[in-house]
Amino acid sequence: MFKITLKIDGMMCNMCEAHANQAIREKWNVKKVSSSHKEGKTVIITEQDITNEELAKVIEKTGYKLLDVVREPYEKKGLLSKLK
């Protein structure tokens, strides 16, 4: 799994966060997506890698600008993950 963190310019409120999250959910089947207009970022947890170009297209269609993308492996944390 991947944790993809997007640095986004232009989100100003909770509705902006919702628009970004909705656009991502409509395009890809992600495990989790959350945005913060205060931090100017969106974090995606997904099983598939998504290219920067694809991310930029979706984000820019919402009226925001994708500034940076950081990818890292993601391993679910919690009680059940320790039993593996």
C-alpha cells in the first residue's frame, strides 16, 4: 500500500477539502483520503500507485494547484497488524 501526500494550493475552507476528497474518490478506489485546507495538503492511502500527472489533472479540475507529491510505503498500524 502507498501513502501519497499532496501539497495543494488554493484550498480555503472545509468545502474545498470536501471537493478535493470527492474528486479523488470519484477517480480512484482509495482506502482513505483526507484533506486539510489549513495545512494545504491531502493524504491518500491506496493499494495502487497513482502518477503525478494523473493526480495533477484531477486536482486542477477542482480549481486547485498541485505543488508537490510525496510517496511512501504504508503499513496499517494497530492491534491486528501486530498479529501477523
